Amino acid sequence: MKVGLVRHFEVERGYPSKMVTSAELMNWVEEYDASDVIETNVDLFDIEWKRCFASDLPRAKKTAEKIYGGNITYLQELREVRLAPFVEWKWKQPLFLHLLMIRGAWYFNHNSQPDSKRIVLNRIQNALDNIVNYPPLSTLTSCLKWGLLG
């Protein structure tokens, strides 16, 4: 079985380059989720992919539609882990500090996070089970980016 992973195209909105409050961070998340992507060419290494699974988010859909010519199965389970501030900071913090604290809170199952680690890991396992058990055997899984990795 061949399974290929492709991250979505670069998002036009980009990352904040300044210090942000928790509210500004969440506004950026909404803008990022609504943003269009910057399309590029993708080398699929001349592999004949028979299936494609993608997140149902617009940036993932657009990426999958650009790089794969066949039918695409969209799965909500392939969405990125949702961000939620660990603490509602009123003063500005560097983006990396916000993200580090959010991922730490998620890793340690802090109640500030909308999806617990157990729920996310179960979601990943269910998605992988569906993909691996779905014929035919060459599958291009588009646009995976587990939020816990960055």
C-alpha cells in the first residue's frame, strides 16, 4: 500500500509578524481559515494515485482539487487541531509563545482546549483506519497537518 501525505498550499493570510493578544490571535485564526491559498505545482513523483482524501476545509479542498484529477473524499477528521488560548492575555505576546502554550495545554489535557488529546488521537486513528481500509491501495491523502506539530 502506498499512502502519500501533502500539506495544503501556503495560505495567503500568512502569520502575524508582531506581538498579539489572545483576542488578536483568535481573529487571525478566523482570517487564516477563510484565506485563499497560493497555488504552486506539486511533484507527485509519477505515482498513479487511485484515491485522494482531504480535509473539508477550503484550503485543503483547493489544494486537493489542483493536484489530483480524480474523485476526492473529504473528511472532517483530517482538519487541523483547533486553537484556543491557554489564558486570555490582555497584553501582547509573541506568536510562538501563544502557540507553545496552546500546544502544551493540549498535550497536558488542559480544559482550555476544545479537543482533548484523547479525542484528537482517536480522530486521527479513525481517519487512518478509513484511509487504509479503503480500496484501492494507492492513496494520496491531501492536506494533513496535525496542529500539535506546528
